[in-house]
Amino acid sequence: MSYVLIIGAKSDIAKACAREYAKHGYDLCLAARNVNELSEFAQDVTTRTQKSVKLLELDILDYKSHQGFYDSIEEKPLGVISAVGYLGEQEKAQSDFEEAKRIMDTNYTGVVSLFNIIADDFEKRRSGFIVGISSVAGDRGRKSNYIYGSAKAALSAYLSGLRNRLYDAQVHVLTVKPGFVATKMTEDMDLPEKLTAQPDEVASDIFNAQQKGKNVLYTKWIWRWVMLIICSIPEFQFKKMSI
Amino acid sequence: MSLLSWGMYPKVTNTVFKFNSEERLKEIISEYNDLIPYGNGRSYGDSALSSNIINVKPKDYFIDFDEEQGLLHVQAGVLLSEILEAYVPRGWFLKVTPGTKLITVGGAIASDVHGKNHHVEGCFSECVKEFEIMLADGEVVTCSKETTPDLFRATCGGQGLTGVILEAKIYLKKINSQYIDQTTIKTKNLKETFAAFEEYQDKPYSVAWIDCLAKDKEIGKCLLMVGDFRDDGKLDYRLKPQKSIPFNFPSFALNNWSVRTFNWLYYGKAKEGVSKQRVDIDTFFYPLDAIGHWNRIYGKNGLTQYQFILPKETSYEGLEEILTAISKSGKGSFLAVLKLYGKANNNWLSFPIEGYSLALDFKIEKGLFELLDQLDEIVVKHKGRIYLTKDVRVSKETFEQGYPHIEKFRQYRKANKMDSKFQSYQSKRVGI
């Protein structure tokens, strides 16, 4: 069985990825907390594609459970996609360390804990692919979401290092940096239409980039250039700006 | 962000409600008035616009498929394109499909859409076994022709004015190819066009493209395209990536001259007389879906589609009169689609009746509504009717004269307190 493991499977991007991979002939394993909430979605994917979809309970913040979680999977996946993410509230996180910690742990620590385990296995087997969904917010810290951004920056650096480490084992690592995406996470924001991707566009970009063995994917593609500009603004200027 | 319709006219602002549970939808319905369900925003006018919009598109789960019966169970926000993507490779096709696949199943029911095979298969409601709908009091009812005939007749074609469709079970049809053997017949005038329709009536799919800027003796000249599925076992259907119009064209881009040139090229490229082609599903059924946001070609003021149908007895005379009026006005339309329909069904507001229908796209500009009022008079005189799904301006009087069951629909809405909850700008204008 050639299946793909998707963690953080309740997110809109994860669901779009699930449909995209199933459409291209992959069976799936979806992991999330309270995963039974995904049973109707699993039925959706199966009805569309005739692919099998298994559901696995996983709490990304319960680090101790991760080894057991992965060991309990009898047949190991062909590849893994992490769409784990928590935007949180920037202002709250500034004064409430619990919120800040939750943002960092969900976006970074938890993913590292699980990816470490999976990377070891893939390295040993000398096969597999790893897709980590980071964010353009990690490319430069801004006052509106720098705690989330810093966690994503850490994740991007982690994925870059992991790619370097696993190169010899022929395990491919893809870093995904979405810009604005129209999801539950951004529901209340007023996003500019031309810069905002739909989850299924992101999923299709991810599938193509992973199949082609790309290293870093900006989606929509224009974000590569947007971020190039944002990152090239001198710090003495940037600190005065509100973007 | 406010939602507009496909015509991008009228420019309105609205509050958009999403719901992720029936409880939430019930709350929305009990708390607000002037609600109208909205699918993928492909109706042209104001039939799915109101100050409060219920966005059903996110409800897009496939639930089950019964291979024995070809019966597909989906949520109302599933697009027809998603059904094709999943089921054409397995040898299934929609029994009834309109000229775009980018509409939701809920929208297909609410507009009781029809396609090139109306003369054989009828409207979309013919393939609907049953659907679930939340009514004005928040109750969820499973509705079918047999169990709740009045609700079925009111809802199919009822423009979302009876409640929010949540799920539907629809029958698909077996196909053995994603290719169609198409015959194109080039005619020289309206008389030849009518004769060609009659001659090819036994073909399951037919539609004609009319050059509505043709003058005098050439009025009504057309390319009639008829066809049926092949039997070659090739089912390798994939959705093609769309080319998209990135921004609104300046409104002068579409003028009498450019439309005339387009029509001349389109008509000219077809062979004289009868010719045969092999085309795929997307080319045959959904030519315009290949260009995303094609409505932007009409400029920022938007467009409307004028679609009417005349009974067979009055069709020839009426069409001649209308085509002459359009030709005189010089207001162009890329798309003028003519089709011969089969018998009407029992749904109270479904558009099709036995006869000829013509659909024309116009950009919104000065003098257009006056022209359309003038066309309305001709339609009414010949006992025809206007298609609500395309309409944005028809008067109450014109509308009423075309739909003899309108009183039943009104009474039904009133009796079930639907009229105090569900309203669109259109329903208010035409008094339903």
C-alpha cells in the first residue's frame, strides 16, 4: 500500500492536500486530534476517488506520545505532509506566555518532535518524502504576527537542515511557504484577492512541487517576489513600517 | 467581503453567512430575514443576491455512490465539475448539465437547470431522487416528487426561495467515452435553422449558435451542433487548467465592430453545409469554462443574459421579430444560443416549455434596458417567458404573464412562512 500520512489533517490546506493526493492515486492516513470529526471527510475522499482513508488520533502537543504513534503504524508511509498550524492571537501572546508557548509548540516544537522520529525511519529505509507547511510569515518578523512568524521561521530553518541531512539518503524535504490562503484560519481577515490562494490551489502546487522534487515552494508563486522585496527593505526603514 | 453574481451587476454589498452545522444554520435562519442561499455565483442577475446571503458552497462533501443504481449522494455545495472529475473516468456522466460545469448541485436544483438534451431528458429535477432542505422554521425535510410533491415543485426552479438545500441524491448516466461525435450544420437563415432542428431532433444533444448581428435575409443564420457520446471506451477525463481573464476589459473593448468580427470569424471557420467532428466533453458541453472569469470581457459595468422561450407555434414569428429588433439596435452579443426544448415539467417556476429558446449576452450600457423592455413586449405577445436565473431587470407584469403557476408558488411560500425569511432582490422585484 502506497499511502501518504497527513498530520494536522483538520486544516483546510490538509484537507485539500488529501483530496489532491487521493485524486492522483494515493491512499491516505489522516492524523489529528479528535480525528473522528474527520470521518465524513474521509468518506468524501473515498467516494470521490475510491482510495482508502484511515484516521489516526494524534495530539501534536503530546510529544511523549509521538514515538508510540509512529511505532503503532504497521506499514510505514510513502511520505508525510505536516499542515499543523496555529495562528493564535498576537496581542494576547505578547502578554500571555501560555498563548505564546502554544503558538511556538504547535507550529514548531510538536512538528520537530514528530518529524525527528519519521526522519530517522525514512533515513534508514532510504526512501520517503517530507513536506512541511511553514509560512511566508517566517521570512521576516512583523509586529502584527511575529510570534507565529518566529515559530514558522524556526520550522523553515529546521526543514532546511533536515533537507541537507537527508539528501544522502535520497529522502526529499519540501518547505512550503504559503502566503494568504482563504481558510478557517484567515476567515475574519480582509485579504487582497490577487494575493490570496484557495486551499485547492495550494494543494495542487504542493503536489506538483513534491513530485518534481522542489525544495522551497512559495504559493501563490508571486509571494516569492513579494517576500524578496519585503526582506530587502533595510532594517532601519523596516522598523518604522506597518505592513 | 460582499458577493456579486456572474453578471457583476448590480454592484451590491451584503453580509455573507457560512455555517458548519445544521444548528448554526437554524440560528441564522431564525435570527435574520432577507436571506437567500448562494452557491458558486453563476446565476447572472439578482436571483441569488440579497442583503443577507447564505453561502452553501463550503458544504462540498461527497457522501456515497450506489454503483448499481448510478445514484450519487452529495452535499449541496459540490460543483458539477467535481462530479465529472470523479466519475467520468469511471464511466458516468450527468444526466442533465447546463453550459457550465461550475455550478453547485444546490444551484442546479434551485434553477432546475437544463442542457442540450432537454428535448430528451428534461430538466435537472428529472435526475433528482430526493434532497434535504432546511425550511423557514429550521426543520430539515427530505423532499422527493413522491413524498412531498408541492415542496418539490416549488423548490426545483424556485430560486432558493423555499429554503436551504443541504444534500441531494442524483442519478448519473452511464457513458462509454468522454468523446462526442458532433455534426455541425451551417444554415443560411432562420427558416433553414428551424428545419435543421426538426431534422436532427432524434439526436440526444443539440444547440445552435446564432449570429444575431446578421441582417435582412440572413437573419437567423446559425451553426447547429448536434451529437452523441461515442462508444470507444476512452474515459481519460481530467479537468484542464483554466486560462483566466485577469482583469476587467475596458468597456469599449466589446463593441458592434469587435462582436461582428468575432461572429464573422466563428461562422466563417465552419464548413459549408454539414460537417463532422470528434470533440471531448469540455469542448462540446462547456466551451466557455475554458476561460476563467470570462465575464470580465464585458468590462467593469458587467453584463446580463437575456434568455426567453417561446411556444413552438409562435417561435418562428417571434424569433424573427426579436432578431430583427436586436440587429437594428446594433447591440452585439458574442453568445446567442438557440435551442429547441421538449415538454414542460410540473415545477411551478421551471423555465422550459416546448418551443425555442434564445439566450443573448449583453454588456450593461446605456439604452440596453430599453431594448430589453422592447424585447419583453415581443416575448409576452408571443406567449413566452423569461428565465429567472439569467434575469436582473424583468418587470413583475412581464414575469407574471409568462408563469401561469405563479399564484400557487406565492400561496405556498406564504402558507409555509417562507416569504418572510427568504427573499432575493429578484423575488422582491417580481413579487414572489
